[in-house]
Amino acid sequence: MKQANNNEVDLLLRSLARGRNESALQNRLGSGGGNQATPDHLDADELNSYAEGVVPAPARARYMEHLADCDACRGIVVSLTAAAGTATRSAASEQKGGVAFWQKLATLLSPAVLRYAVPALVLTAVIGISLAMWQQRRQHEFIAQNEPVGSSTSTRPSKQTESPTSPSTSETHSTIQKRGESPAATELFKEENNLQDDKTRVAQGAGSRTGEIASSALTAKDAGQPAELNDRLELRPGYAQEPKAAAPAPAASTLDEADKSNQVAKEQPAKREDQERQRDAYKNTPSDEHGPNRSAAPNTAGALSNRRLDGLSAGRGGPSGPEKKNKAGEKAGDVETRTVSGRRFAREGKLWVDTAYDSSRTPIKVARDSEQFRALVADEPELRAIADQLNGEVIVVWKNRAYRIQ
Amino acid sequence: MNKRTEQIENLFAAGASRLLARAAENHSLTGETLIPRIRAAVGKYVLRDDPQAAPEVVKDFIDKLQADDLCLIVACEQGNQKAWGDLVERFSATVRSAARSASSNEEGAEDLAQSIWAELHGLRVRDDGKPAGKLAYYSGRGSLAGWLRAVVAQLAVDQHRKQSRLVQPEEDADFDRIIRHGQEENTWSGHGVAVNPELEISKKLAGAEMQKALAKSIKQLTAEDRLLVKLYYFDGLRLHEAGAVLGVHEATASRRLTRVHAELRQQVERILADQGWTKPETEQAFSEVALHLEADIEPLLATEGVLMKKENEIAG
């Protein structure tokens, strides 16, 4: 509707301009003069300065006022602008060298730019460091989770049967907060963290253990049986309950950390394969980990840990094997589509085709740099948006007409 | 001399020194010879619109003057023959090119180019004994080449006006007939077979009212918007050309034009409402305008082509 209104005004303006040009021509022939309504014409210096765009803003506004009403001056400015544009382009192409570089550098380091750039850079750095630290923590957790479950059998019996769910620290946090039981649990976390600082032998697996302790604390709390932290530290379970087939070889918790790390590093590739197999199994297992019997369901713990592993592996290197396969299948089967300005386009090679396009119709070919295109987008600005957002050739159906924009 | 004037004069003197230092060839000029030129330029472009302009603004303006071009022109005005030689050598091609653009034939272009040098030098003599040429009007704000093109274009317009004052030739009577014919045939409201004469007259009147309202609405636009409308519709420029004159990108010009359409329509509706038109009447009139103009576009374009051809012949 709005576009139609604009078209009506456009047509009226064209009609008015035509009539005016004709009468101006008649006047010129009859009286020998053009538009003489404005006696104070701009002088050559003003015309040139305007055309070259070097007039200060207030003076420019004054000149525009004159040019809007003076055909003669406007005509000269139009020709000068065209000449100045050509001259500027050639000068710009010639002047691609050291001076321009230093000018750019000076502009880049100007106080006006730095005023905003420095805080932005600091903020980016802070976010980056935070992310890196977070990733590092997650990595530690990951290493810890690969720690053989039976490694602490000599000093701490497995609590798998007591707390089958062994969510990570973050999961436990969130669970606690969701349940509104945060004060006591948070206290436990604090105490446990303090204890951790004192325990020099627990280094790499700290994150995981924290989570384990918290989870067991939570379990204990659920059961209404708070336990001593030291006991919990000793009685902490393995990272997750895993099926027997995927269970890692036990390792002694009293080994020194270097030996443990080496062992874990050796076991990791095989372990990952096992985990992937587990995930496959998990996908086929109906889960109800959000239900009330969450802690009682033996498979749920494995499912949760697998989910976390999924997240970790996704964070590290994208989807796992089966997911990759699925995505590849999707890519092969699906056609890339995009929606621009309310129209849906499907990609066919380098061509974007409007889904509403009927291939039996012959589209009107319009080159992007042609005057026809400019006129078209001037009337239909949404077509410009479509042409801008879709690279390559585009076939679009617009107002019952098909256009092929090249 | 008050403090402000003194401050400005100091800025001129300092600016003249910097300008001479910037120039690759200062033609043995001194700062004093440049100060009047700088004063005139600052007064024309800065102080006229803002008499209380900050010293930084004035300093910045002076530092953006074209040092080499200004020194060359001032040296020419001082009668420096070497500078004249340089000027002619460096810019004769520019002048010829501009003259060819402004003239329809080579002979006319050559005459125009020759007359430019005479105009620049000045055929009359001022009170101080120096020639009163156009060189005195170059401020150094824009490039010398651009200024010379502008001088050529203005001279061409002046010459064209002088020639146009001659008696209208006989053959142009035919052209007048074409115009009248075009007007009668192609007025949007009068095109086609009149089924109902009363209705046709009514439509013609409505169309005339609407065009009057539109013309009035255009006058009420801001200078920049009015200039855009004039450039695009009345001068027949393309959007990117109109954008270049306005100093904006083609896309900006397009968006601005769309906004202007909406403003004009609102303004026309307001004017017609003041004249007693109802909203449905206005809507209907707009629709009919669009309908008739679209139907008439083919013959109008054909006539426009004839008119343009004839106009070019006359201009040539």
C-alpha cells in the first residue's frame, strides 16, 4: 500500500517535471532566457567548492537552497560533480601508498578512536581470559573423570551404590540452586574448598572431586544425613558410574600425580572410544533424569555423565561420530534455504531461486550494475535487500513478475 | 581594532605563512600578498555564516586551502610571467576539455577556450592599475582545475543566453506545435476517448488541483530534499548522480527519495483537505492519476524523445 502510494507520487512528479520542462523550453525559446528567478547566482569558486564537497556545512546549506531553485547553477554543479568525481577516483587510485598508510594509522591511533577502543579491548581481554580459565577448569574435570574408578579402592571405597548420580560441580550447583537448598550446600562447598587448599596431594582431580563431594553431600542432605567432610573426601565415589564394558582399569589414588597423569593420558584415547560407545547406548536408553526417582535410577547417572561428555566433546572438537554422521546425512539430503524480506530462497549451485518461482515462467533478466536495476530497486527497495543479502544470481518473484538478478 | 578582529588577523598572517611553507612553488610570494586572498575566502565561506566562528575553525579552513594552486593564481595576478606560463601549460588541456563539454562543436569549443584566458587575465584595468580578471575570484578552497571548469561552464551559459536573445527562428514554430500537440495529447487527465465529457472535465480539474498542490508541497520541502527532487525528476539525473551532487551514497539518495514521496503525499493530502476534499476523494484522485499516467507513459516517452532531440539541436 505504502509502495503504491509512493508510485503514485512518483508518477505525479514525473508528470509535473515533464510539464515544467516543456514550459521552460517554451520560455527559453520565447524570451531567450532560462530560469532567471534567482538573481544572485553562485560564482565559479562557490560552484566548484560545492561540487568538490569542500564547503563548510552552513555555507553548503545556503548553496543547496540556491541550487534547489536555480536551474543554471544546478546544471553547472551537476557537470562539475561528474568531473570532480572522475578526478577524485583517479587521484585516489594513484594515491595508494605510504602517506595514506600513515594517515590511516594516525586515524586509528587518534584519541577519539582510542577512547572507545581501549575499554573495548580490555573488556575483550577480560572475557577472553575468563573463558580460557573456564575452559581450563573444564579440562581438569575432564582429566579427572577419566581417572580410573577403582583407583581409590584401597583408601576409599566406591560410593557408587550410595550415590549413583555423580553430576559435575556445575550441575550440582545448579541443582542446588534450583531446589532452593543453596545455603547449606554452599557452605559445604566453601568448607570443602578450604580443605582442598590444604590437601596438596589432590591437585589435578580437584574439580571433579569437588563435584563428587558436593554431589554426595547433596545426596546426604536429601537423605537427611549430613556427613563429615573428611569422611566424604575419603569415601568419595568415582567420577561416574559407567557400564562394566566401559569401566576403566583401576588405579591407586596414592600414586603420585605425575604417574597418574601419564596413566590417564595413555588411557584417554581408548577411554574416549568407550565413552562414545556408551553414548550410543545411552541414546537408546529411555531416560527420566528429571523425574523424582532420579537418584534411584541406576542408568541415569551414566546418562548424565554421558551428557556431560557430549558437551565436553562438542566443546572440544564438534559433534561425536554418530552426530557427525547425522549432520552429514542432513547436508547431503537438505537444500540450503534462506528467507529474505519475507521470501524464501533455495540454493541451486550459485543461483538462489525463490520458492514461489514457477520454472515454466521466463524471468526478466536484470544486471546488478544496470540502470534498469537501479530503477527497479528505487521503486522496490526490498528487492535491493534481497539482492544485497544473496550473493550470486537470484531469481525472485515480485509482484507477480519473476526477475533474474545477475 | 578590537580583540576579536586582531585575533582573526593574526590567524590570517600565521595561516599565510603556513600556506607558503606548504606550497611546492611559492613564486617568490610573501605572506602579505596572500593575506587579502585568505581574508576574502574566510569571510566568504566561514564568517558570513558564522561571524563568531572559533579560531580553530578559521585555522582549519586556512590549512585546507590549496596552497600550490592559490600561490600560482596570486602570482599570475601579480603579473608573474613564469607563473602565467605554468598556468597555461598545466591547465590548457583542462580548459579545452571543459570547453568541449560545454560546446556542441569543436570550433565553438576552441573559441570558448580562447576567451577563457582573456577572461582570466582581464581585459579591463582596475583602479590599482592591475587587470580586472577572474583570477581575483579564486579562493583556493577547491581545486584550480575544478574552478577553471566552473568558469568555462559559466561563460558558456552566458554566451548561450546572449545567442538565445536572437529572434526565434521560423523552424521553431514547428517545434512549438509539437509542444502544444504534446500537451494536448498527453495531459494525463485528457488522454483517451472521452466517454463522459462532464466526467472528463471534472477529472481534468481534479488533476490540475493535484498538480498545483504537489508543486506547492515541493516548495515546502527542505532545501536538500527539494534539490534531490529537482535533480532526479526535473533534471533527469540518475540516483547515483543525484547522490553525488548531494554528497551522499546512491542508496541514501534512494531512501531519502522514498521518504520524500511519503512526505509529499501527506502534504498534498493536507492541502487538498484544506480545499474541502474528502479523504476518499483524494485517494481516488491519486489512483486515477496513477492509472492514467501509467497508460500514457508510452506516448509521453515518445514525445519526450522528440523534445529532447529538438532541444539539443537548439542548444547546439
